[in-house]
Amino acid sequence: MKKTNSGFAVTTHFQDKDEIVREIYDRLLSRVEQCGPVIEEPKKTSIHLVNRTAFAGVATRKAVST
């Protein structure tokens, strides 16, 4: 997995969040990487997943709602 330097970090999207939020993201990323290489592009409010072009955006929440 390659990460870009946009001034934002993936890890900051998970600060002060429930642990399950990161676990869900890691599972999603693992599944997506089975289709090919993925670049994580952290933005101010989301994380874009890219392979040639952006194909998904992940916005983290503080907790998982039930």
C-alpha cells in the first residue's frame, strides 16, 4: 500500500474514535487491495482510495451507530 503526502495523515482520521472504526477501515482496505494496488490519499475530511483514479471515499465517524 502506497501513501501520498497531502499534508494530512490517515492516522489522524482515527484519533479520538472508537477502535472498531479503524478495524472496519482496515478490513475494507484489505478487501479492496485484493483487486490490485491501492493508494490512500488522506484529505481534510476523508480518505480517498485510488488506483489510477479515485474509486472510493471514506469518511470516519466517532463511533459505529447501531
